Amino acid sequence: MTSKEKLVPVGQVVRILDVVRDQDSQSTKLNPQSIHAWLDERGFERVQPASEYLTFRKNDIAVEPYALDGELASVILTFELSKESPARWLAWRQLLDEFCKTWKLSPIDPRNCQRVDPSECMRLLSETTAWKEFAAHIGWPSLTSVPTPAGSSDRGLPARH
């Protein structure tokens, strides 16, 4: 077994914190049950259905919506990294884009705790330590090789080197 084969998939977090609805949104409260149903419709499995905190899982993606007083307070998305991850990048990007647009949510950049455009989710992922280690060790292609989902922009992808 080579050192590359010994790598254990490690989840890294794209965190959507302190959920703030868009100012033009008509809704004042986002019910977590709506997000649960949305995830169910997309084939996510409830991993901890008896727990106060639900985790939804599909393939290499975990979604953890957290509620406070019956309202969505935060969502944590975790993507398991492996040598096959580049084949999943488009699916990840599409999910992130659809999720943020559907619920009018914005991801938070952990460097400055500021809201960013959903198109920047892949950039945020690519800046994590685990991502950089996998990319260097396995030789992943550039994120610029990920096609842009329909209706999205390329703002979140790093420049080509």
C-alpha cells in the first residue's frame, strides 16, 4: 500500500453561520423542517433521526442544519475529501449553489466572518488545510477545471496559475 492509498477521507467544513435572510425576502423565519424536506427530496438520508440534531448524508456530503427556538440558526456542510473528489466537484458546486439560492442564504468566509456570494463556496473549501494537503499529495487538477453550474458565475474560483 502506498502512502496515497493510506489517506483516509477527511471532511472539511463549509459553514453557513448566523443565517441571515436576504433583505428582500418576504419570510421573517426559516423553518428547519422545510430544509429537512428539501434534503429528503434530494435523496439525503437522515443519519441521526432520533437525535435532537439531525445530520443528513448523501455520498460524500453531510448537512447539519441547526435550529434555535424553531428557526434555522446555522447549517454546516461537510465534504469528505478523497483521491476521487475532483470527479465530485461539479456536484458539490451545484448543491451549494442550489442550496444557497433556494433558501436565500450566504456562506461565511471564516477568515473574516463576512458573508460571501454562494459562488465562492468552492474557493472557501479550497482554502482549507485538508484541501491543500490532498491537492498537493494527490495532484488534483485546478478548481478552474470545474464547469460552472447553469445560472452561476465563476467569481468563487481561484485564478488559473
